[in-house]
Amino acid sequence: MTDRRDPEPQPSLRVDDDRLIIRRRRGSRTKSAASIRYEISSEAYHPDGTVEIETSPAVWTLAHKGYSGGGRLDVWVYPDRDIALREGAQLALECGLDEDPANVLLFKRKKSAEILERYEQERPDHILRVQASFFVLGE
């Protein structure tokens, strides 16, 4: 188990227009939960054309504020974005979107993000979103 509290420089990458990308990773690398991944936490574009990208440990979450619990916010953690989107789309269908055949067709075509957008459009007082949630690391 290795704990790295200082940013770890990553190999620099060049993009098509010859801008230099500098990658830095923050946080510790351990063999803990398989659902913790390094996601892009910030991107800085500099006047000289370089791009600095930092990645930090995060999990993919599905947040739902809907019918039950008196307006409480429920949050689930998933190992990657695709699984979280699929589960969110399934929840949206279970919450009534399956009454529209177009939504069922979207689910069969694996258009989960579109189903979540439709859910929030049709139910403006509710939330159903997938996003990366970054860990707050103490120093």
C-alpha cells in the first residue's frame, strides 16, 4: 500500500495542435474499494498553449430526490459512469417513465443519459443525476 499525498507527476502528452498536456494525480493509491477511480478533477489552459490536467480519486454516484422519504436525497455509489447511468435509467422507468414507449425504446438502445434528462424535464421538482463525486483528502 502506497500513500502519496503530494501530486505525482504523470507523463506529459501532446495533443494534435502540439499543446503540451501536463498530468498530475492527487490522493493515495491503495487497494481499497474497486469503485474508486481517478477522474479528471481540474483542467487549466495556459496562455502558452499548455493544458494542465489533474486527476483525483472519485466514485460515480447516482443521486435521486423523488417521491419517497419526504423529499430526501438518496445517493448510490457505482464502480463506473456507465453502470450508474444504466441504474439511473432503470430507476426513472420504475418511477413512471415506462408509460411512454419512447422511453422504453431509449432504454433498449442504451440511451440512459437521455432518459435521465427526460425524467428531470417531466418532473422539475425531482432530481435524478449521475456525477463523479471527489474525495476530500486531508493534508
